[in-house]
Amino acid sequence: MDTQRLILFAAFLLVSMSLWQSWKIQVNPHSVVSSESSDMSNQNNAVLDKNVKKQLINDLPSLPVNNSDENKVITAPSAAKKVNNDQRIHVKTDVFDIQIDSIGGDIRRVALLDYPVDVNNDPSPVIIMNDKTGLFFIGQTGLLVSSEDNKYAPDHNVKYKIEQLTYDLEGQNELIVPLKWVSDDGLFTLIKTYTFYAGQYNIKVKHELINNSDMIWQGHLYRQLQRTSLEQANMFIQTYTGAMISKEVDGFEKIKFPDMLEENLSMSNTGGWISMIQHYFMSAWIPSQTSQETYYTRVSDRNSADPHYIVGTISAQQSIDAKSKAEFIDSLFIGPKLQLVIKDLAPGLDNTVDYGFLSVIAHPIYWLLDKIQNVVNNWGWSIIFLTIIIKAIFYKLSETSYKSMAHMRKVSPRLKQIQEQHKDNAAEKNKAMMELYKKEKINPLGGCLPIVVQIPVFISLYWVLLESVEMRQADFMLWLNNLSAPDPYYVLPLIMGISMFIQQKLNPAPMDPVQAKVMMMLPIIFTVFFAFFPSGLVLYWVVNNLLSISQQWYITRKIENG
């Protein structure tokens, strides 16, 4: 395989991938909804938003299997009938605008104040959680009992008493929001407390169950994330949206929405985490890292046009003696996938930044990019300097490739002459070409092998720039004030196309006329594709191409004049 065919193969893969992703969107029965929509777009359609809690008949988890015969596996009863007279607690911090429902204490709406929907066109904050039809995503917790005779199971359908309707963190380091449930007979009290911290997306969630009865309470704490499917509108950029859980052996596992429809997950783990992730953002429940947990998935309203996908975790059975109480403390992260932040919350949680199968290469690249950013304080310049460093690391490999191409370019007229002389005899043609290669000490594979070695690094860098939330709406210079969006004036894609054309002129011309025509079309094809790519990615390709042109031009000139 020569370099020209390698480029053709890469182009074919790119076109095929884009067409496949476009087809997948067209045939998907779910509506395409952006996770970064504000409430304004939904207010125009009253049918989509009644702002009423949607009660589901099958969104309670089942109890995990106990080894004790005294505690048989049952479906947990609810402590109270579903009610609709809910109230909303409005919580404001420096990073959050949150609504908590008095029914179940569910987190029903989360706006991320530091992340606008569109820095140019829509300054309203991203809504990562919401309970609107078509954009349903909430966080829930509750308690399940281990006995059918025990009616004291304050799950996420019970009505909590609240002290006030609004809370504001302003001027404080932490903000405590309590909710209280008391059984009808007054024997059991559950105090559910959310604690918010200044500048943090991690929320402490504490459940304190007080047993004033003469009986032993036995039950489980569960936590779950529930959402509808989310499809992306960009046909050229597709990232993973779905559940992800930690695993003790393999580190983590993705659970796609279609997989949830096929079967329910049930697996044991010590500590760990469960999450729902999407491009740039995530939500994750993090239990105590020493507790025994049962992870589960299920689908509610699975026969509807918009089923609800649930991933959750249930703690091991807890016992609370008569006239006693117990506390359960967890963490809930809702926010951007800042991997240097989330990696300290739980082992492996930074894997939610989905770099794919090349994560082992991508994580060091991100680390280097972050170090550069700490110095230059501009993500655009950080991309440029990172590209220069990577290019310098592979300088010798590139040099080998460019030398081989320069030699091929030098003997190209003689190769064409051989092709004309032996156009009716392929065996003689190949023999003559190999003799020429041997005489001129040319390795026909020398141009592509060094490039193949670099491909994993370039793919990893692609995913780092695509997945890193720091790139989202990051300012660079002049008109480029959002590195995660396409160049609005198509300047970078045009420069990229021109640079690709110049590179082709430095390469040896293809022997096949048809292949030569296809190669001439590639700069145009890539320019069109890159017009839809985030400008941060295009910036990388432009800088890489310019550096490659400089290196290749110098080597080619040196060999041809030598």
C-alpha cells in the first residue's frame, strides 16, 4: 500500500462513517432532541410541558436476593399512595439552578449556570436534567423494606414536608436543604438532606431514618437515574449517550438504551458508581466505596413511544434497632465531565469521558493539553502548541516518510516510462519497477508505514478535542469564540482544504489516472466535511498540515537538489 492509497482508504472510511451516521438518524424512530435546549423552546408547545410529575407504575426497583430464608425476595410496597399535590424547592448556587420535588425528594430540574446553550445565540444555561416530556431526566432515591408486613418504606413516591421553597448559597460555602417524611403513626421519620457546596457539582445526599417503634426495621437504600433517549442532531459528530457503570474487574461497562430494552441488568459490586452520560455532561450516583451494592437497569413504559431508561444501585440490607436511627450518605454528581475533578470522586469515574478504545493514549494527551492550557490560558493556542509537540515527537518518523515520498517523486517520470513500456505485461512492469526501487534504494512502503504508526495518536487526539468539555464554547481569537462549534465563516475549513491540496502537489503523482482524479477531489470533499466539524478539530488539522508541508517541502527540495 502506498501513501496515496492510504489517504484514499482514510477518505473512504470517513465518508462511509458519515453516511452511516446520517442514515441512523433518519431511520431512528425517536425525535432528535438537543440536551442543551433551554426552557424557552419548550414553552412554545404546551402539549410537551405540563410541568407535572409523571407518575410511572413500574419505576420502583425490586429487592436484591438475600441468602437468608427469613428475608424472601419481594417487590417492595410503597409507603404511600402516589400524590400529585407536589411543591418545588428552588435551590440557587454559583453553579446550579435546581428544582427538588417535595414528592420523593427527586431532583427534577438542573441548570448549569456556567454553561450557556450557545455563547453567540442563546445565553440561557444548559438544562441537563428536566422532567418535561421529550426531555425527561431526573435523579431519585428511596428506601425499600425487606418484609411485606413492614409498611414503612419511604420510596420516591412519598410526600416530604419542606421548611421553605427557596434556598440561595450566596455568601456561603455550603447550603443545606432538608426534607422530612413522617409515617402516619409517627413511629418512623426519614430526613433527606441535600448539601450543596460553592463551586462544586458534587452534592452530598444524606438519608437519616429514625426508628421510634419497638420493632427492628430492615430494608435497603436505592438510588437511580431515569431518563428518556437522547439523539444528537449533528450527523457528522456522534458521541455516546447512555448508561455507564463501574466494574470491579474490567473497570467500567457501557449499557446502551437498546440493551436495556432487551434485558434488565443485575450485578453486584463493592462501592463503585452508576451514571448516565452524554456529550460533555453526566450525572452519577456514588455510594460509599465500602458498601455492597446491587446495580440494576430496567425500562419503564417500555411499550410507549418514549420509554424511560433507568439505571440504579441498591445497598445491602440494613437493620435499625428499635428506638434507634441510622444514616446513609452518598454523593450525586451532576455537571460537566471535568476529568481532573471527577477522577477524585470515585475510582474510574473519569472513564465517563469517553475516549473509546484508545483511552490509554488519549488520557496522557489530555494531561499534556491541560498543562499547556495552564501556561497559555487559551485553548486555541493550547491546541496549536500541542500539535507542534506531537509533530516534534514524530519528526523522525515523518522524515522517513517524506524522504521516501521525495525519492518516489524523483523517479516518478521513470516509473511512468516503465508503465508505458510494459502496459500490456503486468509481470514485466512489476519486475522493472522493483529493479528500479532496488537500484535507487527506495522502499515503496516507506511512505506509508510511518504514517500508520502515527494514526492511533492522531485518532486519540481527535477524541480528546471532541470529548473534552473544556473545548465547549472555548474562545480562541478574532471570530473563533467557540472551538466546539463549526467555523461560522468557513475560513479554517478552506485553509485546511488549500493546505491539503498543497500537500498533494508535494507527493508523487499517482500512476493510475483514475486514482489521480480522485486524489484531486479529496481536498474539496474534506473541506465540505470539515465545514461541519468543531473549529477546534479543524484548527488542529490546519496546524498539522502546515507543519507537514514545511517539513515535506524542505526534505523534498533537499533530495531533488541533491
